[in-house]
Amino acid sequence: MESDKFIINRMELDGIIADIRQETNTLSRYETNNGGTIVLVAEKFYFRIESNLAATIIIDPIDENRYQIVIVVAGGRHGLLGVTWGAEGSMLKRIKNVFLKHTTVF
């Protein structure tokens, strides 16, 4: 399992979510009714491990200017030794780069 936690400037999330959708095979979105926390669950097939990886992305408002982002990628073990071949780290980096493309990370 690979994970990262960072803070970004608060901005319109629809463009970020659309770009994450392009980086993954499937994406589901869950959010609270009052416009608070958003949870995204994404899946992507990686040929080098012959398996799907799952990513959970939590977008949590801190205040009116910032979001805290938590990304957790899991499921990338393959074979008897449970080698990831870097797939989990690769998916984590791809998703984080989507956020970097749209905003400043603190």
C-alpha cells in the first residue's frame, strides 16, 4: 500500500475529478449532502502486475481557502513474494500530478 497526504488551495474540483477519471479505468464519487468531504474510489489495470489497483482519494475541506487531500493506493501485489513492481507508486504519482497540474500543493 502507498499513500500520500497534502494540502491544496481550494478551487473548483470538477476539472480535477474529470482528469482523474481519464487516468483510471473506473471512478466512483461519494460526497456528503452539505458539500463537505468528497471520497473518490478509482481502479486501474496495470499490465506489469496483471491486476487492478484501487485508489481511494479523500478531499476534505479545511477552511474556505484549502482542501486536505489523502490518496491511498492498494492492491498491487503479484506473485508469491507480493512484489508490486512499482505499480502502486506509479498510480499514486499519476493521481498526485493531476492535483499539481491544477493547483499549488503545500
